[in-house]
Amino acid sequence: MTELSDFQKNSYDKLNTESVSLFCCFNPVPKRLKGFISNHVNMKLLKTCIILLLVYVLFFTLRNMALLQINFEENSIIFLKKVTSAPSTGPVLAPYMPDNFCTIKPLSSADAKEERLLLDSIAWPETPPLPAPFSLNQTSNAAHSTFTILPRRGGGDWHVGDQLEVIIQMYNFQGNPKRSGGDAIVARLHNRALEAGVAGQVVDLLNGSYSAVFSLLWEGSAQVEVTLVHSSEAVTVLRRLNRDHPDRVRFQSVFRSGSISESTVCNVCLRQTSQPQCNYTDLHTGDPWFCYKPKNLSCDARFNHMKTGYNNVLKTEELKLFQRNVNLKVFIPASGPASVTVLPRRKGRPAVNQDSGKSGLSGYYYQGVWRSLGGFNVHQFNNDSAISQCLKGKVVHMYGDSTIRQWFEYLDASLPEAKAVNLNSPMQAGPYMIWENANKIMVTYRIHGLPLRISIIPTSKECYVSKELDTLVGGTNTVVVLGIWAHFSTFPIELYIRRLQSIRRAVVRLLNRAPGTLVVIRTGTLQAMHVGNVISNGDWFSFQVDKVLRAMFKGLKVQLVDAWDMVLAHHLPHNIHPKRPIIKNMVDVLLSYICPQKKR
């Protein structure tokens, strides 16, 4: 039963009191007055009391019904705006977004619970508000900050297999130590002469200092490199961008019918105006997309999709937090030695490749070659013949963004006998297909569904990965490669979670009907940093989606290509589209999954 407010209780008490006072009309008339009152008068008085009673009852009933209605409407509004816990079955409301202009579909109770766990797992430490009036003085400064290599636990020399720990202390521009965390920092250990490198694991100690731990995996010199990607104050700004400006990438579509053509703005997060909207939410996957309806054409006349630019949503003072060589991807100096000398492995210690994932690392570079940790062998496919022999009789389907298209282009160039099948496909988007008849090799590529930062794509070429996976037969000669991350970094992370949940369900269906199918997933990548891509796709955003991607497919029978570590550990500059030496190593990992026993 609905609980009444204090105001409603008082109203009901008043109604009861006033009603009781009316009942005096029905009290017995004193005997001494009976003689003075005629029957006619008594009947008129009785009728008057009844009428008054009915009027009062009707008045207070209507008033309290109005109060109940107001209270119900207020509670309903609150319910629609707050995140609610789901019952054992049934959907829950989408998380509240600013101005309600981000449409995110409801989740089942199980998916909502998973989403909560995922959001908790990527929760970033609290970051400070911007100084007012704004000044860089109190913000993180790489030049004043330092890192220190800690002595080996137990003392003595460093050996292969040991763990090297570094403490990083952040200072501000005035040279004072920071007292809170939230800076975005990456680290690696490397030896340029040996072309060796491994990523470090950075832990925020929440007091202005950080710990970075490295596995020592080769003999010789090992140089520590620590990079401030973003100050904690910059992260405060980046959080604001995704909260207040998820529509900062501009998209539009052309609508066409005969000689009439119109263009309108489109997005997942489309602000409410007086202009009607066309709803293009995919009926199969539930993935949302909207466009403002053109004035003179119907929603059915939508002809294409394109990215038209970015809205500069950084305030003037905020730009100072994203200065190259100042506080944007800047090396932090060492307070003492920046390197150690590593001696051979001690007798009785296990081999490096028997790590079994204990370090949390997927691998490392040595002599320019990626070596896997955990017992998985990465083979080298150094010529066209080795690649074609591995792919003989295979069908490889690639779905994702341009970072997956790089792999397709690498295989296309490595299979000179393969012929491109003309599918009248637009540049960048696909679908593309190559076919090598001699070895019966087919490789396809198709870009994932909206949102897409792409120059132009006809609506007829749009597709969603989960829908495509549901059309595959699968089997032991089928390989599915997925890479979906970069185009989602400007949106609420809940949108990305829902997309991956949809794809994961399709992967599970595929593996259930064709258990021999090999599914390989590429992770996100660090990139070169400047103000432009901070707005669109900075490393802090990529870090969030990368963690969600890994967690989403953990426990499934899928394989991972750790592009994040492969870019971080390499000596080449960070790039969202890595250079060929890194791509070659990535494809070697992919081919090693396809051919664990390398074909000669």
C-alpha cells in the first residue's frame, strides 16, 4: 500500500475532525426542547445536515485525490531519473544522462549487475577540481616529478625473473609534492640495442605517488621509462567531456528522394529540440541511432552516413592542461639511476615463458620479436609462403574498425596470388574480400555498425557485428577476428558495454553451434597525443574501453591479441594505427592462434 506523506495525513485528520463536528446534527435533541420544535423544522434541519455533510465529504475527497495524484506524479518522475535496482527478472531503467539526450536501452537484471561490476572495475580515483582562478601552479608537472628504482627485495644483484619496482612521486609546477592521485601514467622497461621491451604495471597509491612493477625478462641493461599521459586535473576535464558533451563528434546523413535532397544531424546522443527525430535503432541488436527528421522528406529517405567534424568543447583555460612537452605525454625524469643491469637467471628458477599469466603480462619484445608469456608460442611468419600455408583452407572474417582493417591490408599484401573480389564497397568501410584459389583461402573485412567516424558510407553498407555473426556457419576452418573500441570513446561507457554484451551473446551462439570456430579479439591501443585527439579519442578514454573489453570476454573460449601492451612495450611512438613492425608482430600472434603447430 502507498505510504502517505505528512501533509496527506494532516489532510485526512482534518477531514475526520470536520466530519465528526457535522454529526452534531444527528445528536439526540434534548427532551426539554422537543416541545418547541415542530416535526416540519426537524425534517428541514435533517435535510440541511445531510446536504452539508455530503458537500464536505465530496470536497475533501476530491482534494486528497488531487494530493495523491500529485505525489504519484512526483514519485514517477523521480523513478524515471534515478538508477534503480532490478527485480529478479525484467529490465531496469537506463542510467540517467544529462538532459536525457543519450538513449541507452534497458538491461536485464543479470546484464545490469554485470554492468555495475564493470563500472566498479574501471572506476578512476577522484580527481581535483580545476583551480579557481585557473593556474597551472597546483597541477601535476612531469618536469618536477621523479621516479626512483627501489633496491631489490633481499638485496643483491638483479637477475632474469626478478621483479623491479619503481616509486613515482608527482609534483606540481611550484615544485610541491601532490597529495592526491588520479594522474594517467604509463611505464615500460626497455633496451633499445636489444630491441627489447615490456610494459610496466602502474598502481595509484592515492597520495600523489605511484608504484610501477616490471618483470625482468632479458639479460643486460634494462632502462625504466615513465610517462605522464594526463595530469589528474586534465582527467577532471576529460570526465566532463564525456558527461556533458557525448555528442562532440558531429555526424550527419543525407536524405534523398528524386531531385530533393536534405541533410540533418545524427547521433546516439541527439539533443531534444522542437524538430522531430527519426529512430534507426536496429531491431535485431537494439543498438540505437537517431537523426533529426528532414523538413520535406520521410525518415525512409536516409541515404548515407558521415562524420563531419568535432565540436571544440574545451574551455580556454582547460587547453593549458593539454600542452605537448609540458603536461601531455611527457617523460618523468629519474631521481637517481634510471636503469639496472640484469644477470642470468638463478639456478632452479622457472623459465620466463612459464609465467602462466601470474605477472598479468601477455608478453614482451626481444630482438624486435613479440614473445608470449604463459606457455603460448608465437611463431614467425616471415614470408608469403608461410602465411599462405597457415591459412590454407581457412575462411577468416574480420569485423571492426580501421585498426582491424590494418590486419586485413597486411594479409592482402602478404598473399600476392589472392584476388580482390569487387563488392562495390566504399573506401574504409568495406565489405572487402580476397580469395586465393590455389590454397582455398578467403579473407573478408567489414566495418562495425554505428557510431562510425568515417568519411562516408551508404546506409546499404551499414551493419552490426552481432547480426553478421548470427549469419555465420562457423567450424574448424573458420576464424573470426573482432576489434571494436576506438569509435566509442566519446560516449557514455554504458553504450559500449551494451554493444559488447550484444556481440558476446552472438559469439556464444556461434561457439555453441560451431565449437571449432576460432574467435580472436584485438584490444585497444595507445596513440599519439595532441589536443585534437584528446577531444575525440585520448588514451584515458581508450584505457576505460580497453579494460571493459578484456573483462567482457574473460572466461569465454576466445583468444586475445594484446595490442595495448604491444604498442606500449615497443620503441616506436604510440600510434592508434601502429607502424608495420608492430602490425607484423600482431598478425604473427593471430596466425599462431590459427596454426599453433607452424606449418612448414
